[in-house]
Amino acid sequence: MKKLVTIYTIIDQGKKKDYTFTFSMGFTHNTWNEVKDRFELYWNEVVRKK
């Protein structure tokens, strides 16, 4: 069961692009730190390489 969907939007000033991140937090044990870690992982592996 999905309890929360959080959308983060970051504007990359250098590339003039908008990046939107959507996280589905389906369990109570998901914490902000887990979401932040997933966000940072996506940012480092996907966005930075472009």
C-alpha cells in the first residue's frame, strides 16, 4: 500500500534543465534519510553524468 508520494524538483542552473524526482514511500519504515539517499543516488548516477 502506498502511503506517500513525494516529488522533488531541482533546477540545474548550469544546464537550464528541470529534474523531477518521484519517490513512493509504501512502508512506515521508510524514513526521510532513505528518501534522501535514493535521491542522492539518482542525482549522482544519472543527472551528473549528462
